[in-house]
Amino acid sequence: MSDADNCAIRKRPEDEGQKRYQPDGKGGLLANCRQCGRYGLIGEAAIAASYSWPAEIRGPLSCATHQVSEFGQTLRITAYNAAELAEQHANARASENIDKLLAETARQSGRPGGWAKFDPDTDFTLIDCYSRTEFDQYIAWISDAGLVSKRLVMSGQGPVGDPIYERAFQMSLTMDGWSRGQPLPRPGGLPGRCFRRHVIRPVHGWCIPRRHKTGH
């Protein structure tokens, strides 16, 4: 297996869906990782640059790509913008992550009484977390605060009838959870989902970071 077949961010193996592709006639990598979501490295220079990304970039960049991917878009990473994209997810406040987690639970649940499913080994990047341990802490906080109900998912029974549970779990928002997790719409995008110094411009399913213009 060549390095180009791995997830450039988390170095996942190719059986999770990585593919070579040719955007605009240039070499690149289209990845589809359970932890990082779907994203693209644009050009051979981006692939080469990815080999030297430090952990301080890989963690928040995984959050950036996964969160954009959840809305059906694909973040474009070039040889020059990885650090800038990662920066937007590098210093989230705990309160911001709690709001993101409640909003994601609301999005998946659809309506009160619905359930959202999370895999703690890969879905911690749906908010700005870098590990399962950190994600587990946020789950404990919102559970203890009465914002969600949580249940395990049974996948079968053992030889003597004892339940076998999946690694994933489900959460459902309480009334207080819906009040906080489904705020009133605000102009300018989805709360907790937009880059602070970028706007996201979808082009044929791609998310292209673009700076805000200032001046005249």
C-alpha cells in the first residue's frame, strides 16, 4: 500500500475508501475516512506537504473536514491552507463544543423523541475534540446536566442470552436539550458550523475556503 492511499490526516488504511483522483487535470487524493469524513488534497504538492503536518494540525484539521463532510460537502486542502483551516478548530471553548454536540444530536434526531447515533472511536471529531477520552467527558457533562438521554445499542445475544452491545451508543435530547441544541436561526450560516474567518462556498459539492473581503 502506498502512502498516497492512506488518509492523509489520520493515516487510515485504504479499505476505508481512499481513492486517487485527478481534479482539474492535476494529481490529488480524495479520502473518505470514518474519523475525518470526506475531503480532498488538491495536487501532488498538497500530498507532499501532508507528510510533514504536525499533530497540532492533524487533530483540528480532522475536525474541520469531518464537520464539513457531515453536510454533504468536501473540504479542499491545498499545500498552503491546512494550518489556516486547522486553526479554526484549534481553540474551541468547552461551551462551544457542548453547543455543537447538542446541535449535532438535534440534527441527527430530526424531531423530539428521535435518537442520534455516535461511534465514540471516530465521531469525536464531529465537535472539536481530538480523542475519545475528551469526547467521553462531553457526553458525561451533557448527560449529568439532564440535556440528553443515552442508551446502548444491542446487536445480539450471547450463548446464554446475555446482551451483546455495539461500540456505538444513541442519544436523545430532553426538553432542556432541545431548548439549547436548537437555537433560533441566525443570519450568516449554521451556528457553530462556519469558519470564523472564512465563508464556505459550495462548488459542485466542494467546500472552498475563501477569505472575507474588506475595504471598498
